[in-house]
Amino acid sequence: MRLLLPLVLLSTTANAADVALPALRADLLRWQEIDQAVLKGDASPGMVAVVQRRHTAELKSVFARHGWPTIAMVGKDASQAAWLLVQHADEDRAWQRTVLRAMEPLVAANEVVPQSFAYLSDRVAVGAGEAQLYGTQGRCVARLRWEPHPLRVPEEVDARRAGMQLPPLADYRAMASERICAGFGEPGLE
């Protein structure tokens, strides 16, 4: 089974000099590295679940002590790492919803990357069987053809995407179709 990763570019720029919690920053970046290694490697689905549960527990502990890891606390790349780990915590939808509520006011304060909020918002909605706002979640329906899961008020999706610094849905659909759906229909890649 091939796991599909979100199509958001994570910053790899080191910005540790001006963060409030450099040790937490290092932890988050290390956890992200482990997460990505497990997802991109040959780990069994059971091993992936174990790693993701462990990261969820670690993030819950961080959240209880510090709140959501903001850009000022840990730097943009480490804040993005925390988001990626929550994005992969599909076994705990309540946790994802808690994080989404905590992130919302931080978007306007420039303490969370807007795209991260949009991706998590859609992930939570789709996981609950609801229509998504931004069109970030979807599936391959044919080779080189990605389609978003149902959208809430589809005619307004590009305006919402622009507000979250995301490209128009047509551009995203083309990119996702090429990057994700090239192997659709091949054994083990659907």
C-alpha cells in the first residue's frame, strides 16, 4: 500500500536562532523525520500506526504544556512538522479537531502557516464525512486524474484557497494528478 503525503512544501530552512523553545524545535523536526522515513519506507501499516500513535501522544503532551507549537516558539519548519504529525493522526479525529480549533486564531496572527490550517480543516471534514472547504483532500479516480472529495460551496473554493495562500483548485488538481496518480492502477499503488 502506498501512502500519499500532503502536497505542501515543508520549509527546510533552519531558523533556530530566534525561537523560544529550541529543544522542542529539535524534537519536532526529529519526529517529522521519523514519520517521513516510516511512510516512505517499507514499514508495515501496523508499524506506521505505532509511530503515528507515539507522535500523537508526544504532541498531546507538548500541547498540554505549551499550546500549539507556533512559529515564534519553534520556527516555521518545526511548526510545520507538528502540523504534519497531526495531519497523520487519523486514528484520533477528536485530537485533530482540537488542534484545528487551536490553530484557527493563530493563522491571522501569522503564527501558523495558512496552508496547514486549510489542509487540516479539510482532513477533519472529510474524516467526519462532511464536505471540505479548500479541496486539499481527494483521490485518484484514474491514471493521472486526481479529484477532490466533495466541496462545500464549490463555486467559492478558489476564493477560499486564495485566502489560505493555496493555488487555484485547477492548478492543484493538475499537480496532484501528475504527482500522485501516475501509478494508479498498478499493483500496490492504487
